[in-house]
Amino acid sequence: MKDGRLQFESAPLHLLYDYYGDLALAAIIWCCILSIYLYYKSFSADILAKGGNSGMAIYDFFMGRELNPRWGSFDWKEFCELRPGLIGWALLNMAFMVVQKEKLGYVSGSMILVNVFQGLYVWDALYQERAILTTMDITTDGFGFMLVFGDMAWVPFTYSLQARYLVDHDPGLGLYALAGIVLVNFIGYGIFRGANSQKDSFRRDPNGNEVKHLQYLQTKRGTKLLTSGYWGLARKINYTGDWIMGLSWCMVCGFWSIVPYFYAIYFCILLIHRSERDDHICYMKYGEDWNVYKKIVPYRFIPGVV
């Protein structure tokens, strides 16, 4: 308010860049404090996660003992899975864009694309929030240091690496290169969102108009496993789309340094490990039906390849 008039000015987002290291350290300290609290709280919990109830204190602290720790109706795991880390990631990206503008006098095409790509990813996750309720993180994993640190420290401060890199190392990619990267991103997004939406719709109503034509394997435990549509192509086709999107985020940084490709490398390893863990859990859940399903859908990531 100035001279009786309401005025709006730009937010000082550059402070997120100036205090990047301090903020990362504060996030790590907070994750440690919250994880310790959740570990001790779990000893009075009613529902424990199988994977975090081994009796080995360090392992259980890391994996998480309680499945869904709550304060009343407030679910710590569901909140942290999406809100603080993803929104923080988007804010950091915008801060890096502001700083690049201050340093170069303009915002580069690569910086615009990485903000648009990752902003779309964050918006999609928040808009499709109900879809996470059927994911392994929510249904199976406990809420311990692994997820706490991953949600609130690892995601915002490592997933924003490309935008941070572009502040000082913009590759000056041309229009055709940027257009090609846009195509890669939207191929990945189309696979990722199409597969996840199809699975979510089928789980909610297998007889819905958009999914009633899909074929499935009826398991002995009463559930149905999709064997057509996206999920007839590969058992983890959504992971493939997710990784392709992540690769496009790295590509906007050019091809002269491996640093911005850390995400693509790390995420590939993560998805392979998660797929193997999923495979084991599903075998324990479905028994011989899972082996039958794997014969019907033999590929894990890429149809006809692997």
C-alpha cells in the first residue's frame, strides 16, 4: 500500500537462488527431525507397513514403520508426497529463470522450456492427486526417512538441477533443436498420462465407457490385470513415458556436459529398481497368476525390446 493505492510488485524469487544451499540444508534438517518424530510415533500406531516393521531399528527408520501417519484427518504421507516438494521445485525453477534474466538480460528458450515442461509435470501431479492413492508409495511403503527426504529435500533440490544449470550455462539451442525437444517431451507425457489415466479409470470403474473394451486377466484373488491398451504393450509403460519426459528436461541443457543428465541417469536406475521391487510384490500378491500375466505381457518397459 502506497499513497492510499494498492500496488503489486514482483516477488523476490532471486532469494531462493541466493540462499539455495542454506535452504537445502534446512530442508535436510527438517526431514531428519520429522523422520525421528514419525519413527517414535509409530510405536503407538495401529497400522504398520510390512516393509518397515522388520525389528531392525535403522532399517525401519529409513523405510518407515507406520503406513499412513496422521494428525486427525491430516495425512502426513499424502500431503508430503505432492505438496511441499513439488511446489518447492516449481518455485526454485521460477527463481532460476528470474536470475537468468537478471544476468543475461533475457530468458533463454531452454529456460522457458524447462519451466514449462516441469511446471506441466507438477500441475499434472497435483491435478491428478487422487491417482496417487493407488500407488505403492501410498498403499505399501511406510512413511520413514526414505520418503520424507525424497519428498521434501531430494525432489525440489535435485529435480531443479536443469534450471539451476541454465542460469550460468545456457547452450543457446536453436529453434529446430528446441522444437525437437518439445516433441520428445510430449511423446513422453502422452505415454505417461495416457497409461496412468487408463489404469486409474479401470480401477475406479472397469465397465466405464472409456475402458470397458479393454481385455484383462481375472486373478484368483478377485482383482483384474489389464492385458490390452497401454498395459498390453508393457508392464511398466508408464515408467517409460516418465523417463522420456525426464530425458527431454536434460536435453534442453545441450549435449556438452553430463551434469544436467544426472536426472536421466539416476531416474533410469530408480525405475529399474522399482520395477523389480514391484515385480516381487506382485508375485507375492497374485502368486501363479502373476507368471501367467507376464507371459501375456512379456515386456517390462519397451514393447518388443525389453
